[in-house]
Amino acid sequence: MKGTKIGHAMVVYGYDRAKGTVTVFDPWKATGGTHTVSAKSLAGALQANGGMHYISRSLL
């Protein structure tokens, strides 16, 4: 792969509405693992045409 904006999937599995943060799992080895970040910064980091999906509750 080449370029400065290489995309990959991240799983968002936690949301703290009061703090405005989300907990994500990033599989990329260089910085991978679990991270808690602001929802605003995550949305700002998305690449064009990357898409962001909202799930209101678990279906399990």
C-alpha cells in the first residue's frame, strides 16, 4: 500500500454520552488495541467516503 491515508476498520463498542467519548478497538499493529477517544475527534479523523454508522442498541 502507498500513500498517507490508508484506511482500515475499527470497532466502536463503548459510548459515554456524558463525556462524549467512545471506546474503540483498532487492529492496526503499530498503534492497535483498545483506546478511548472523543467521539468528535474520531468523526473528524474519518476519511472521505469512509462512512460512519450509528447503531442505537445491541440486537443480542
